[in-house]
Amino acid sequence: MNAFAAPPFRYRSIWISDIHLGTRGCNAALLLDFLRSTDSDYLYLVGDIIDFWRLRKAWYWRQDHNDVIQKILRKARKGTRVIYIPGNHDEWFRDMTPRRFGRVAVLREATHTMLDGRRFLVMHGDHFDGVVKYAKWLAYIGDNAYQMALNLNTWFNLVRRRLGFSYWSLSAYLKHKVKNAVEHICNFEKALADEARRRNLQGVICGHIHTAEIRQLDGIVYCNDGDWVESCTALVEHLDGRLEILHWAERGRAGPSVQLQPEAEPFRMDTADTKSVSAERECVS
């Protein structure tokens, strides 16, 4: 270990999702750098951590994919509260919820209480995706087309690196230029915000659509932590309660901090809520 390495960035909570370990599109090296460079009280894994859809078709598992798993387990052993919420690509784990694997809690969903007292629903979000919910066969077709775009993205960035350029997601750029994709994202965001409102919560945190975002939707704070196959993003709650999207491919270990405030006006509490993961109590024997 480098004795002169900078200390990790410290956060109260971190949310990451859509890592898709087991695929060629997974940016495991960047994620491993992120995990080594950060520390937190809470670490949420918000679904699609391992891509069993792709692994069933062809086995692909690099050493850095294994290193990501080991690093997460090491964080749990050292005291980070790790909460794993499976998604549609790792839905096999949903049949095991609620359960603990060592120090990792596995839940279908959770409720996180922010430092300022606001309560946020945490779920992967695929149940609110009409394609996944009502036409799963179409989701598999879409997954194959998306995988082709990711493969193109991998080769595109290989050329960029050899030319001395940094990572840039071609697939994400193309997705945001397609009108139907933009409309799908808007419908998804509204459905999640409506669900949080129905439960009398102040916000929702999800993944699934690979589009990082913090925005207010009719009084509900909608947060999406993004992914690690295109944008390489994470959602963090700072020690003072601020929410921010970290773009790790742009920022890197030594990059500047870009602060992004939630649009909802926060209120402060003198002390942090000590039951920040209320749903996790289901796993305690």
C-alpha cells in the first residue's frame, strides 16, 4: 500500500447500481478505484450488481470483477452498513429476501432517512418499467440491442485511450438523442415519484435506466444513481446532508468536487437518525 496515498473521500451514504459484473461493458476498474477512494456509513447496492442474464449466455468474469465483490465485502467487515437491493438482472436474489449474508443485508427495498430527517424510498425501479413489467420478452430483445451498443462503446473508448483521450460514453450519448428513450425515462421518473408520494415519503432513490439524476418532481426529490457501464456515476449523501452525483470517469481520484444540491428545501436536525435503514430491521434475528 502506498504510504503517501490520500485518505478516502468520506460520505454519510453512497448509492451505486447497474454495475453489471459479468459483462464486457462493466467498468470494473473505474468502480474499484471509486470503492478504494471512498468511505461511508451506508453503502447501498441498488440492483443489477451481477448480470445473470449475460452470464447465462456466456461466462465472462475478469479478476477486477472479483476484486469489486471482495472490496464491498471488506467494507462490510470493517463496519460499513451494506444494503443490497437486487434488480431485474440479478432478480434471483429477490427470492432470498429479507436475509443477511454475513454483514450484507439483502432486501427488496429500503427506506433511508437522510441526515435532515427526510425519508427516501430506495429500490431498483424495474417494477415501474412498463417493458420489464408487462413484456419481459421485449426486455430481453432490448437487452441484446443494448449490449451491442455497449460493445461498440467499449471499442470506441479503447481507441480514445490509445489516442490519449479520457472515457466518454458513446452509448449514453446516443440514448439521449433518441426521442422514445427520453420519453421512457420521463415516464419512469414520474412513476417512481408518484410511488414515493403514495407512501408519504419525501424522495426516491433508484437505478435501472442508467441515467443519473437529482431533480424535484411535484414536491418529491427523485434521485437516480446511474450506472457503471456508461456514465460511471454514484449518488452520495455528504456528511452535512447534501446530495450529489459523482461522475467518476470525469472526476477520478484527485478531481474537484462538484456540489449538486437537491431542489427541495432541506431542514436540519441536530443529530443523525440512528435508524437510517428502517427496512433492514426485518433481517435482524
